[in-house]
Amino acid sequence: MTAIAYETVQLPDNALPLLIPMSEVAGRMSIHEGSKYLERENKGRGILLGGVPGVDPGHVVIIGGGVVGANAAKMAIGTGASVTLLDINLSRLRYLDDIYGGRLKTLMSNRVNLTESLRTADLVIGATLIPGARAPKLITREMLSLMMPGSVIVDVGIDQGGVVETSRPTTHSDPIYIVDDIVHYCVANMPGAVARTSTFALTNATFPYALELANKGFNHAFQENPALAKGLNVFNGHITHPAVANALDMEYVSLNKILN
Amino acid sequence: MTAIAYETVQLPDNALPLLIPMSEVAGRMSIHEGSKYLERENKGRGILLGGVPGVDPGHVVIIGGGVVGANAAKMAIGTGASVTLLDINLSRLRYLDDIYGGRLKTLMSNRVNLTESLRTADLVIGATLIPGARAPKLITREMLSLMMPGSVIVDVGIDQGGVVETSRPTTHSDPIYIVDDIVHYCVANMPGAVARTSTFALTNATFPYALELANKGFNHAFQENPALAKGLNVFNGHITHPAVANALDMEYVSLNKILN
Amino acid sequence: MTAIAYETVQLPDNALPLLIPMSEVAGRMSIHEGSKYLERENKGRGILLGGVPGVDPGHVVIIGGGVVGANAAKMAIGTGASVTLLDINLSRLRYLDDIYGGRLKTLMSNRVNLTESLRTADLVIGATLIPGARAPKLITREMLSLMMPGSVIVDVGIDQGGVVETSRPTTHSDPIYIVDDIVHYCVANMPGAVARTSTFALTNATFPYALELANKGFNHAFQENPALAKGLNVFNGHITHPAVANALDMEYVSLNKILN
Amino acid sequence: MTAIAYETVQLPDNALPLLIPMSEVAGRMSIHEGSKYLERENKGRGILLGGVPGVDPGHVVIIGGGVVGANAAKMAIGTGASVTLLDINLSRLRYLDDIYGGRLKTLMSNRVNLTESLRTADLVIGATLIPGARAPKLITREMLSLMMPGSVIVDVGIDQGGVVETSRPTTHSDPIYIVDDIVHYCVANMPGAVARTSTFALTNATFPYALELANKGFNHAFQENPALAKGLNVFNGHITHPAVANALDMEYVSLNKILN
Amino acid sequence: MTAIAYETVQLPDNALPLLIPMSEVAGRMSIHEGSKYLERENKGRGILLGGVPGVDPGHVVIIGGGVVGANAAKMAIGTGASVTLLDINLSRLRYLDDIYGGRLKTLMSNRVNLTESLRTADLVIGATLIPGARAPKLITREMLSLMMPGSVIVDVGIDQGGVVETSRPTTHSDPIYIVDDIVHYCVANMPGAVARTSTFALTNATFPYALELANKGFNHAFQENPALAKGLNVFNGHITHPAVANALDMEYVSLNKILN
Amino acid sequence: MTAIAYETVQLPDNALPLLIPMSEVAGRMSIHEGSKYLERENKGRGILLGGVPGVDPGHVVIIGGGVVGANAAKMAIGTGASVTLLDINLSRLRYLDDIYGGRLKTLMSNRVNLTESLRTADLVIGATLIPGARAPKLITREMLSLMMPGSVIVDVGIDQGGVVETSRPTTHSDPIYIVDDIVHYCVANMPGAVARTSTFALTNATFPYALELANKGFNHAFQENPALAKGLNVFNGHITHPAVANALDMEYVSLNKILN
């Protein structure tokens, strides 16, 4: 058996090229979902994100400025909401400020800024993903009490645990639940809802790797494309990824050793 | 009894100032609803309106460029979708072209343009409201067959009959139904879902009239504010609006006659 | 003596064409002045209106959406600040929302919205001008206590009394004073500071009237241009403007009577 | 003889700094040329790229998102056309999506997307340049039949063969020809038409290298600036570029050998 | 015989609804034509309107801010050029400033501003149309000497004489000529070149009138639609338009007289 | 004693992360200061940077496109001024052109372009900082005579000598002086004026380093974070930065030597 895991294919700059498309989809979707569950029928505050002329727009707070967060910001800005994005990476915030200028309020992510932002938030997007690790629980249950009843949290990274202490995975058929008057949307596989877009997005990213494997064969492909080599978990039955071997308590064999 | 009807208060330029706020809310909401019901779980095509880089965005077709249509366009543009708006009023299209430039494709509304637009539409917004009259059935059942299965129609003007032959009013708790593979969203009172925003929006528009009535008393207010006078349906028990008198087959008494 | 007053020349739509240019200049300047007096050296809060990536931008609250307010909004948006504009004219707010979209938060002007806005304001622009009347004192001394110490008020309409109870006219050489820890900038003739721009702006507006007077002579010009006729205060020594005659307790003679 | 070739000066990130300026010029020009040859007089479809309010704009399809393609996109967007750009580099598409948002439809370049795009294209820009290699013939003669008669192809990379099977170099004095009802514009040195802009653009890029050569002398300049060293083809009569030596079947001498 | 002239159909606000579409087309085209004839091959300065990063863009000067001028501005801005627009209508300039902000320099049209603008102009668009009258010759032959050799004038209003003393009508097959080193483009029927777009644009505007005539018959249509009545030149053989009767020295019969 | 200098902490890409925040603040402030000192009261030309509709806006010339210059450009564009930015780094100019499009004129920095730009400049921003070195005196005293009397220079980099020959440091309490009719604003610590914003900005950048030092202790922190190691000037009393040792003529000890 030879197995490649999407989530371990990794470019030299540490980007995970096969995860980006689903992060883009989920980030953009998160605002659509949030605006839906802000409706009264869905237990939300009854807020239209963009407001209308003369009426205050909603406030969207996005925690994390990576692929998910930046795509959420793009959609939130498009609704006309007030949008705040927090991240600890100043150079990323500078890029987002270049792109969105005064349309996006960027804040250093720390406890004070997060707490202040939650007080006026109608919609919070959890968008902090740490590759290969659990996201930190930035929003504790206690902090829910700062938020307005009926406000909504969309915890996009629920697959890796989420950034909200009270998050637990839900499904498209039963997507929300309420804790302390706050609506939680924590669907585990968000992109599945827009299957057509997601399929094209994922294929765009994966197909070039499939083609390279088909054209070159395994050995050459792994030797010439380090991103693909990093993605390899099992090669001819040997565990070739140290973390996987470690997690399963099995023997690790380096790819180089096999190839030579 | 003295009764004023929101829908007959009318400014000199024929605008209906007490209906505009709810049209703004419904127009903006229509895109949120449409994007939600495009999801697979909701029988839609599984399309993310904005697409992602490398994947075709969705196509939104808005029929009518009045308050509802222009607000729908603003939100649709915000999602990153391809947006086409049809209207028969060229001067309105020119204004929208000034505001949105290349982000909005404006088309003269006629059978050819409408038919062509439907063929590639993922989301159709019915936004044609004719004050005091039924909207024309611009989309016949036959035309549904031109559309892609799983595409969505949000018929905003359903309160006045809607522009789609197959539309019938639905509710927030059971908002959609399927005809010929097309998802119909025809909630009769859309703004009710975002009650908080809608209440402020409506109050902003109505309060100045209430204040004027309170400050001046009925007689002076009706004499000095013709918009308010147009809104008056019953004054001291007399029917003062000719259309209402006619519809109920009761006697019409002119306001002037009563006031003098 | 024949005298025409700039401030009474009036178009059929009630616009005051010879006052607009100075309102444009003052509205745009107001943000430059406000940003200057927010500096610590000038007793302000030490806030940069646009913030920087990672740091909260300043909040600008503009009271009034006419010529002054809309021009102030344009500049405030340009700095990257969060900008809120209040007005009682919904149709004006809708136009500004079309132009500035999510970059400008428009609010119905009422006591609740104004009070809430003041609490987080770094810079308040008084931009409410009522032609020929004192502006209402929308900000009372008591309300200053809601504001943050070191925040700044630029009361553009100080020539007509201003909208702030604690405003009194100042000069370019001594432009500010402090009341209850709030910096007041109330220079009576703001456009004088940018004399070059103001001169061109004013000349652009006045020259066509001067030309018309020169080409046609007084009698024809007043007969053919009602805006000019409204501007006429004294004609051949007779007071031809009723309000002026009234204010000075002198005899009023109608222009028509003189011309015939 | 010592000779440096513009097209082999290369930065560490593989960019060709002396070719970029002409790619920028050609990319931007391509839309002007295309809009001109869409006119009836020039055998085109008689389409105004931006349309007018109420009339469908033209569709521009750009093949390649490098320097040429991104600059073509910028101009095409400026005309108000519907613009689609195809590339196989997702990370480049993401950057363009950040910059142009919903104004640019980005698609993964593959046969399906290209074919679909051609069907509705009024103007196709060939913008795929592969440094030092022939561009692939992405548009075959057969595919011309998918396109609408009178549509226009501007094949910017004609100097390196172009991406269209039916392309052959033309001149500014006789720039177009027709194959299968499709107008082909394939001028070999497009930037020559805007000589003034091109001269400044090229000088901006080349002058710093010339200055470095003048200040340091050949030996030091080549040793200290690897980009310049890569550009060196002949040094004191020796062929120092392996590909050139190979192409001419002459002896290759490494620069290092000469310098030491 | 009954004849309606497109150019005399006139709305209550003096707009000429059947001329607007061709003005829109010509205004937008004017920038495409100008950019083409700025090329060296066409005797122009060899300037790319948008420049490239590091190189000065071209300067476009548009004389007149009506339909032609505003549409030319939209396209010129799209190219990335520096754009200046002159008009004598301040309220029109204010609207354009709202729409285009800092992207368009608006100037009061007077001799000083025009002269200064011409000195640095690469492309001048003559866009001053006075309904039913010859446009004034704002650019005299003498003023050509202020302009840079190789700069281009596109005199859009040539059908009504143009605004340039040295303009004379040309054709699509021989569109330009040179006077004093300045390229003159004065094609009399510019929209003919983009026949497809123009046909749709014109039909959009004219069809509703044709429909009204067909549905109501002549008498009712003229009675109920004053814009159409103004367009009527000949009714049952009688000259019903005073200016036409006057120009042809024939008897004028009022429409009212015939209808009664 | 162990001392870390903000200005020598340096990332692998040579960025100085602890200096960037103050450069951002100073760059943005520079336009506010410039617009203030263009007022007549402050000896300036009496120009409003944004002009008003019908009146020429001011011209801002920014020398340098790094952090200071790009932030100055963002603010200058926000005022509606005409903005020109000069830099010798074409790839930086291309990025700025992507972000700001036609709103920013980018020019290669050379003597011709600089000289031409100064002739029409109302406001010049000196924004050329060379890490660890004196900025070149790009504007000589002689060149001041090219500028219009009353125009303003804000020399942001005055701390490192500034780019103007006639610059000398000033203070917030006495910020300007006049040389050859040109207003010089050369406050040495500009960000001090907006202390609140600056404190947050600086803390955002420095706090992560402080945290790392606290968590890991000196030895580990310096070993694991090369940026921090570069910032170390004195370690346990030894001079560990060669330039510092050299400047003070003291003994240099390498960090590695101490740590081992």
C-alpha cells in the first residue's frame, strides 16, 4: 500500500496546498451561514448584516487572518457589515490593510482586543487554524457572557477542535445549537454544502499532483517534488511519515532509505 | 375612526416612503437567502455564489432595478458573483452603472434578454414591484425549463403576487418548495426574519410622520403634508381614499370637504 | 445703491449656489483640522485617525449629511477612520450609502443614535446648517461628559451658531479652546486658511452671475434669473428683500414694483 | 567582444527583469488593440467592450496570468468588459482575486474551461509566455470554430510563437489577418507603437545595470551581481552561456573559469 | 406623411432620450480611438495612456461633462490615465466627483483652465454638445500650438460642428488628418463602428416609443406623451415643429390644432 | 548589563520589525501635517489638498515607496490629491500600482523625474530611509527654487538626516521653519504626537519579543530567534554587535562565543 495524505502535502513555505481550497470555501461560506443564523427564526438577534441606510450594520469579528479569515473578511465586507479581523501576524495584517484599506479594521490578537471586540459582535468567525495542532481555545465559556444574546459564532476550524470552548461538531442537517444564548454553528465539513464549487476547487489543486504521479511514477515523483514527498504517509507498506508512525506506535522508515 | 395606511402615504415624486425601508431590507436579504438555498442540503445546485480563485462564481439575475433590485445588486456584488440586472428604465440603469461600473451588467428588460439570462442563472431575484398593482408574471412555468436544475428563485414581491408564475407565499418556518427542479423561496414577510434591523428601519421612516401628527393634530398635519393626506384612508369614520371606497363599495368623501 | 447678498441667491430647489463652495471647502478641511488637534501637543487624545494595521482607527462622527457633512465624510473615509454620519433625511442617507457603501455608517439622527455615537467618538464634526436659521444645539454641555477626554469637536457651522452648546467663534491664529476636556475648534471662517483654493472655488460659482449682470444690465438680469432676483437686497436704494427690511425695520419695496 | 542579452538576465526568483517592462506595455496595449479591431471597419463583430447601460458588455478572455495577462486584465477591467483570466498557478490567481475581487473571473486553465470561455469570447488575449521556450499551442485551428465570427485574438507572445495555432507574426503597418472569420492581431513588436512610453519603461529597468557595469567594471559587476552574470552570453570572445554555446555548436567556457 | 425626428423627442427635463445612447457609445469609444491614434504608426506621440509602473501615464482632457464626457471619463479612468474634465456646470462636476472621487480632476471650464490643460494633454476629447445649436469653437487653431506635437484630438461632436476650429468630418475608412502636428480624429458617425452594440443601445431607447405608437395610434400617443409630441415634425403632411417650419420657410401648424 | 536595540532587530528578509510601526505612523501623519502647514496662517500656499469640484487639487510628491512612502501615499490618495511616488525599486512600484491603480502615479526615481515633479508639487514627503545609513540628500537647496513659494516639505526621515539639504530637526512645539519660501516640517519624533496610537502600534510589534525573552530566558531566546540575536548589542557587559563595538571603539565579542 502507498498512501498520500492531503493534509501533509506541504510546500517549502509551509503552505498546505491541498487544504487551501476547502479553507477558501469554508471562509467564504461562513458569512452566508452566519447571516442566516442571525435570523429570528434561527434563534439569532434578528440582525441584517449590512443594515440599511439609517440603521447600524452588524459587526463581524474574525479571529485569524489566514486563508479562512481573509476569505471570510472578503465576504463580510461585501455585505456592508463593520468588520474586525484579529491576528498575531502583523505582516499579514499589513497586507490585508493594503487590500481592503478602511473597509477592514485589523487588530493585533490579544486578550484585551478580543474581549472588547466580542462585546459588540453580532457574528464571530473562528478562523484560527494551526497546521497539525489543536487550535487554542481563545473564546472560553466565560467569555460568551460578554456577547449579546442571539449573536452567532461560526467556528470554521471545528475539524481541528475549534477556537471556542463550547464548540462541538454539528452537521448540515442539524447545524446549530445554543449555549448561554449564543448560537453555535459548527458544521464539521462546511464545503460539502456547496459540493459543486468545492469539487472544482479541490480538483484544481489536486489534479496537478495526480498528473505528476501518473507521468513520472511514484519514485521519480517523490524524488523530484518535495511537497509530494512530505505528503507521503505510507510507501509500499512502510510508514514514511514520522508523526504518523509515532501516533500509531509503528516503525518509521525514511523515504530516502526506501528510494535508495 | 381615523386610519392611515402605510402603503398609500406617497411623496410628490410618487415614492412610497413607508414601504422603502422594508424593500431595502428584503432586497438585501434576498441574496443571503438565495445563497443559503443554493446549498445541497436545501436542494440547491451546491454553488458558492462567489466561487473561489480558479472556480467560476455563481450568476445572479435580478429582475427589476428599483429599491429591492438595487439593494439585492449591492449584496450580490459583495459576494463576488457575476450579477446581471434587468429593468425597462434606462435612466435608472445609467445611475446603477455610474455607481457599480463594471461590477454590474445592466440589461434592458425584454423577453430575449430575460430568457438568455435565465439560462445561466444560479440565483434569480424577482424584484419588480408595481405600486398598487399586481406585478406581471415575467417568468412563466415554461421558462423554468430553461434554468439549471437546483437553481434558486427568490421572489421578493410575493406579497403582491410575485413575478414568477409558479410562486406562492411561504413562511419563515417552511420557506421553500420545488417546482420543476427549481427551488422557490417566496416568504411573504421577509423582513420579519431580521426583526431588529427592520424595526429600526421602519421607525426611522414612520416616526417623523407620527411626530408631525402629534405636534400639529390631524387637521393641520393633513393640510400641510400632502404625503400624509394621501395616506389617509379613513377620517372620522369617512372613507377618504377613492380606491379604498371603490374596493369596499362604500361612499367616498374627499378630505377637503371634511376639513372645510 | 444696489446690493446683492451671496447668502440669499437661491435656486428653485432651494440650494444656495454661492454658499456651496465654502461649505465644500470647510467640510473637507474639517477632517484635516480635527486630525491635527487630536495630537497630544494640541491637547487631543493622541490618536491617528487611520490607525495602523493592528491598531484601532479613530472614530469620526459627522452630524449632518448636507454639503459640509458629505465632504467631511469623503475626507474622513480617505483617512481610513471609522466614519458615522447622522442625518434626518433618509433619502440623502440612501444616496450617500450608494456612493460610499460599507465605508460609511449612516444613522438616522435622533437622540439615542447621537448619544451612542458620541461615546466612542474621537472626532465630531458639526455639519448641520439650516439656511437662514440658527442650527439647533444638538450637543448640549451635559453631553460632553459622554465623550472621551481629549476628543475633538469641529463645529463647522459656528458662523450660524454651531450645533454645540459650548461652541463660540475662534480664529485661525487661536483656533481651539477646551471645555470639560473636549477640544473645541470653532474657527469662524475656515476657508480663509486655504485662500487659494477658496478663491477659485468661490469665483467659479459667482462669476457666471457677475457675467450675466454685466451682459444684461441689472433690470434684465433680475427679470430673467430668479435666483439672482432672490439675492437682491437693495435696488437703487430700496430694500427689496422682505427679511432684510424686517430685520432693519425699514420699508420693503418689491422688485416687481420697481421694475415695472 | 563582450555581450549581454536582455532575455537572459535573470533574478534569483527566475524573473526576467529586462523583459518585464515590454510585457507590461504589450499586456496593456493588447486591450486597446483588441477594442480597435472589434470594430466593423476592421472586420470585427462591431462590439464596444464596455457596452452601455442596458446593453451586454463584451467578454474578454485572457490566457495566462503573468505580467502580460495581469496587465491586460487591468485594462480590460477598466473598459467595463466581462473579464475571465485562466492560469494554472492557483497562488497567482489568488493574488489577482485579492487585487480585483469580483471584477475578474479567475479560472484554472484546462481544456474544459478554455473551451467554454472561447464560446462567449469577443476578445481573446494570448498571454502565456514560457521563458526560453515555445509557448504551447493552446488554441488549435479547430477551436476557432467555437468562437463567434468577428471576434478577435491578440496573440501577445507571437515573438515566441504564440499560443494560437493559426498565429503568424504581423507588423504595425499591416497588423491583422482573418482565419476562419476570426481576426488575428499578431504584431511582433507591439511596444514599438508606443515608443515613448516603451523607451522610458525599458530604460528604467536597464539603466541600473548599465550604471553598475560602468561603476564597477565588467569583472566586479559580474562577480557581485548574479543576475547580470546570467545575462552574459559572450565574455572577451568566449561563449559563457551554455544554451547559446549549445545552440551555435560552439565551445562553452564558464564565467568562473575566465574570472579566475 | 407623418414624421418623427429622433433629435427632437425631448423629455420634460430637456433630455433627448433618443440621442443619449449614441452619445454613450461615442463617449466610450472616444478613448479607444484616442489611444489607437496616439501610436507612432498613426502619427501620434507614441504614448500608452496608462503608462506602466515607473513611467508617467498619459493625460486626457475632456471638454464637457454631459453624456459624452462622463462616458469618456469612465473609460479614460479605466485606462489608468490622468484625467481632467472641464464643464461650466458645477452641480454636474459635483456629481462626477461623488462618483469618481480622486480619480477625476474636475475643473470649471474657462479659458485659463482650458489653456493650462491643453499644455500637458496627450489626448483631448471634445464632448460639448448644445442641443439644437452649434457647439462653440473652444479650441482655436492658435491654441493647437500650445499642445505637444503628436497629441490627439477626438472631436466627438463633429456632427454639430465640433469644438475645435480645425475639425472637419472624416470617415471610418479615413478617420484622421494632421493639422499643426496635432492628430485630428473627427469621424462623423462614430457609433457605426460598433454596430452591434449601437443597434441594441438605440433599440432599447426607441422601442418603447414605437410600441406606444403601435398600441395607441398616433393621436392618442401624441396627446398622452408630450416627449413624443415634441418629436413630431410632420403630421399628416403638416409641419408641426416650429423650428422645422421656420428653417424650411413653410407653414407651421400646431399639433393641438390638428388634434382638435 | 544586557541591551537590545530596537533598530538592530532584523528579520531574515532584512526588515526591521520594531521600526516598521513608527514608520507607518509617521508616513500616515505626514499628510495630515502637510495639509495643515499648507494653510496661509502657517505660511503655506493656502491650498486644500483635495481641492473641490471645479478647482484643481493639490499635488503631493512622495520620495520613496517603502513603509513610510506607501503609508503616506495611502493617506494622500484619501484626501483626493494628485499623488506621485518615486522609487528606484520597480518591483515595489508594481505592487503599489496593483494596489492603487490609477490613483497613484509611480515614477522611477531619478534626477529628471524628481526635478519635474518638484515644479508642480504643493507638498513633498521625504520618505527615503536607508537602514543604518544616512539618506542621500536628494533635494538640494538649489532645487528649492524650482518649487512654488509656500509649498511644504515634510522630511519624515529627519532622524537619519533627511533627504533635503536644508532640513534640520524641529519639535512638535515649534515644528516648522522657512527656507527660500518653502515651509520645512522636520519634527524628529513625529509619532510622539499621536502617542496613544503609537504606543499600541509599538507594543504590538515588541511584545512578542518580550514574551519570548521572558518565557525562554536570554540564552535560549537568542539561540532560537536570529532576529532577536541581531538586536542584541550588549550581553552581560560584552559588546556583541560589531558596528556598535566599532563605533565606540570597544572590543567586540561574538554572541556565539558567549553562548558556548
